[in-house]
Amino acid sequence: MEARAYLKYARISPRKVSIVLDLIRNKPVDYAMAILKHTPKAACEDLQKLLKSAMANAENNHNMDVSRLYVAECFVCPGPILKRIRPRAQGRAFRINKKTSHVTLVLKEQE
């Protein structure tokens, strides 16, 4: 039995998100929440919401015990890139790629 939560089109680079996901992988949910609360990274705020959502899904949809949950799987995939143009010297244009992310979080109960 597992509970999933998805975060789609997050306006943050997948590389920045994966750094934080590595910190919480295979950790109990209360410990993972503490890590997210005290880590000064931009992705932590969104991942905290995602973890709360996954915990609520586990409790309400699958009748799982929240105290026994752990982060079984978490990964990030790149979403579509928003392409923007920045003016540069002598009439040139400079491309700025604003990357997006799709994050998946899977919680399971410990045996």
C-alpha cells in the first residue's frame, strides 16, 4: 500500500529540487518534515506542502497510520522550459531559460 502526491509545473529548476529530495529519501515523515523546515533552500517550501499532501492522502484515502509512514520514493522530472529574451548590447538578444519541475513523492508504511 502506498500514497502518492504530485507537484506539477513548479517554477524551480529540477537540479535544485533534487538536492533537497536526496536529503529526505527513505526517512520517516516527521523527520523529513523537520529537515524541510530547517533547510534554507528554495525548494523546501513547496516540498513541505507536497509532503503534507501525501500524508493526508495516506491517512484519508488509504487508511494508513501516519506515525509509521516513510518517504519510500521521491524523484523530480523536468517540465516545460519557459523561454524568455533579455536585451543585450548592440541590439543582440540573450535567451533565458526558466526551468520547471514535476515532483513525485511516494509514502509507504513501515513493516
